[in-house]
Amino acid sequence: MYSEPDRTVFLPLAQLSSLVARLMALGYQCLGPTVENGAIVMRELHSPDGLPRGLQAEQAPGRYRLTQDPHKRYFAWANGPQAIKPQTFAPQESLWRVERDVAGGLRFAAVLPAVPAQAIIGVRACDLAALALQDAHFLRAGRRDPHYAHRRGQLFLVAVQCVEPAATCFCASTGDGPTPTTGYDIALAELTDGFVAVAGSAKGAAVLDTLSLAQATPQQIGAARQQGQAAASQTRSLPGRNLRDTLLSQLDHPRWDEVATRCLACGNCTAVCPTCFCHAEQDAPSLDGHSSEHARIWDSCFGEAHGHLHGFNVRPDIRSRYRQWLTHKLATWHDQFGRSGCVGCGRCIAWCPVGIDLTEEVAVLKASEVQP
Ligand code: SF4
Ligand code: SF4
């Protein structure tokens, strides 16, 4: 993030609202952290000084509680229940509709989302890594998803370096955080009196240029670096970045039966996971029979119907569904995308109602691995 110190500027605290105002003036709908139902979610900011201060989120397996940050920082919270996923891969959206014309023929038409240009303020390094994985899936050569591509093209991303990761975070062990390194338009590191700011794209540089900011001093850059290194000391971790062979050699381990006694198959972990992309498609015909809408909705490998093939179910029990989730995420993603599907955000740990912790599950499986 600070590889070009001469292009690293300092944004005083009082000018954070100028950055938001500039983005609004450029026509962006600005989304920022907002408290809703006791959690931090990304919602539209209606004024340039609408960003909340002094919020933190205490997280543990099955637990998420907002607390007060004594230093009144803007971005002291680690992450909320959703990353950027709902902005690019909508939870539910129409893909196409069909209408019957007067002669009885059918007319099909694609439905493209009407979304404004959006600036998201407060994106984390793990969110950017997850977005890159979603890009690899939805924008792959020959299978480009037009709905995702349209939403993705509308984004301007203001990332922030994490100051105090939650107890559930383990992005340092997956190599995806806590300092944003790529994929942002502007990245900020919050110090007591302002932000060390770096542009990551021409769009981001153009925005920072309009704010007439002074270059960051070596002391400010040093403090930001130090903060990133401190934030990388996390208590949770995965025992390696490629666990493919470990997990695939443990498909009959009794731990899958044990975890199945705790897992509710509720699908919360897949809903909050920023890299999960499974979906179902369904039709909604009008009552008069003249039209029908074809929609895509998020789905989960924990749902019974997800494993239903013609005439039988390949994953008839919770044991096989939890195993499918973990082995796809951490093992067979390597075959599909050349890396693990986990960016270490810890959301599946905090938002699991019974507190199942994938780092704990993997540690048990890893401990039983027979070394060659
Ligand atoms: S692991 Fe937890 S969040 Fe995921 S399906 Fe099971 S109970 Fe639900
Ligand atoms: S598997 Fe869990 S920790 Fe990993 S990216 Fe998904 S929600 Fe985050």
C-alpha cells in the first residue's frame, strides 16, 4: 500500500467529509458503515459527514456485539456480516423475463440491473481478496456474467487498513490482510489526526488530486506501516495456505460425524461468506399467464435441495453437507481457481449460531494427517 511514498498523501480528519463530498459530486452513491439491527452494514450515506465514529465490533464464535471505541476512530470496527458481495452478486435479481404477445408467441428479454455508480467506503483487505475471487468466477473467459459485470463496473472502492482485527479474523494466515495491497481505488490508514492515503487506480488518483493534499511524512507512513504489522498479530490461523491434500485425505474422518451433531445446516456461514457464489434459479409466472420472470437467488450447499440430482440426493445428511462446504472452500478451490476460497474474514465463525469455527475443525483434521 505504501510502495510509492512520493505518491502517498495525508488526509486530515476534518477532510474525510471532503473526500465523501467529492465522490458524491462525481455522481457516486456513497455507501458507508451504518448501524442496522445491532450490526455494521454498508448503506447509503446521505451527507458527506454521515460516517459514524467510535464503533467497534466484538466478535467470537457465535457472537457479534457493537462496542464503543474509546479513541473515537472511524474505522476501528473489524468487519460486519457482509462484505461487498451483495453489491456485485445480488441476493436476488431478475435475469430475464418472457411475455406472450397477441399472436401467442413468446418474447424473451434480458433484464439488466439499474444500479448507480457506487463508492463503498470502508472496504477491508479480506473483502478485496474475496472480490478478486468472485471476479475469477463471474468474469471468467467465455462465461462472463453480465449482471455481475455491470454491477462490478459501477464500483469505486475506498479501502481501509484494519486497526484492530476481531478475535475471529485470520486474514494474516491466508495472506489476504490486514493491509490492502491491490484492488482498491483509494486506500486509507487511520492515524489519530487523519489518514495516510494512497491511490490504487487512475480514478482514485484523480479524486485525491482534487483535494490538494500534502504528501504524507515518513513518520506518518511509518506509523501506518507499524499499525498494519501490529494488526497482523491475530490469534486464529489456518495451518497452511494449501490444505487440499490434507482435507481430501480425511474424507472418512469421524470429525465429520461430530461436527454434524452441532451444525444446524442453517446456511448462515455461506450467506455471510464473501466468496460463496452458489445460487438457484426460479421462475415467477404472472397470475394471468402472460409473462414470467426468471430470477437468481443465493443458495447454500447446506440446503437439502442443493444436493438433489435426478432421482437421488448426493448429500443427504448434514455430515456430507458440512464436508462439502469445507472441502470445496479449502481444498478443491485450488483446482478451480489456483488458491483457497477462504480469505480469513472470520464471518462464518461469528455468525454461526452454534459457534462452529472452521479453524478449529481444520486443526483437528490436520492433526490426524499421516505424514509421508
Ligand atoms: S456451520 Fe454453523 S452457520 Fe454453517 S450451516 Fe452449520 S450451524 Fe449454520
Ligand atoms: S470461509 Fe469463513 S473465514 Fe473464510 S472467507 Fe468464508 S466466511 Fe470468511
